[in-house]
Amino acid sequence: MKTRLYISTLLALTIQVMVNGQTPGNQAIKSDYFGMKLNYQDEATVKEDKVAVKTTITTKESAQNLKQQAEDLMLKSKYLREAAVNNTGLTKTELLEESNTLYKQAETMLTTALELSGVKNKEAYTLNKAALNQLLEKTNLSAISSKQIQSLVSDAEMNMRYAYEMREEANAMPTSAGKLGSLSNADEKETLALGEQDQALSILKGFAYNMAGIANNLATK
């Protein structure tokens, strides 16, 4: 009983430290999570080192919140593991078990968030590609601008292809840590691809705007 009370007290103190150290916006996210008020439905159970977590996350914003919550759980797991170093016997065992439980939950949450992020990244990439094609059809680019845009579009396609391969590899990973690592790398590649598309779109829109301004000036003369 004393050991359980000790762990509960330590968790409460950990939560308080984490909440006090964040911005007001982040505090709302954390208090919601620890109060179980978010869309994330925590039905996590630990049986023979297996954790099952159900989610109803459908937006990119929710995926980002899920990542934040997972980071909070990892921090709590770290605090408990550090506390275990200064304890012995049953208390140390229970602290380590609780730390492992939280870490596994965080891994599962991060994996879910990265999978959802992948869906949203793919949708954004497809929309950007369509917008680029439309602008390219309507814009007479200079040789220099055309070469720069072609390079950006080519790099974006390459990074998305790498990301797809990494996500395929993630599904074949034998461990949760390996899967999480591959998904994280894929997410980075997708972010790069979207950034390159944004650069290309910015150049095209700027060029179209300038050409429209020149056309208007000629029409008024």
C-alpha cells in the first residue's frame, strides 16, 4: 500500500512540474490528457508487454496533439525511471514497471500520430501537385525559373518516394522501436517534399502575379 501511495504521489508531482513548466496553451493540452478529456480514448492495457491503444484521431491537428501527449508520457516515464535508481526492492520494481508501461503507451501513440500524419501529408502532396500542374499550364516561365521549379518538383517527388519506401519498411519491422524509427524518417522526408512544393508554388504565383501586373500596365497605356 505504501509503495502504491508513493508512486501515485510521485506521478502527481511529476504532472504538476510538467504543467507548471509549459505555456498556457500547452497546459490546456496536458490537463485535458491527464483528465482523459481528449478524443484519444485510453484503453491501454499491459499484458505480457503488449499495449493496445484505441484512437479516434482524424485531423492533422489531432495528430500533433497526440505527438505532444506522447512526449509528455515519455517525460513521465523518464522521471519514474530516474526515481527508481534511488529506490530498492518492491518500490524500485513497481517504479520501473510503471515507467515501462508509460513508455510503451507513448510509443503506440507516436506510431498512431505518424501514421495519421502520413495520410495528411499524402493528401497535401496530391493537392499541391495538382495546383502546380495548373499553374504551369497557364504560366510562361523564363528558362531560369523553369529550371528551378523543375528541380524543386523533382526533389519533392524523390522525397515522397523515399517516404513511401520507408513506410513500407516500417510495416515489416519486427519491433515497435524499429517501426517508430522508420515512420519518423518517412515523416521527415514528407515534410521536406511539402516544403519543396511550397517553394515551387511560391515562385509560380509570384511569376504569375508579376506577369499579370505587366499585362495590366500595357492595357492601360
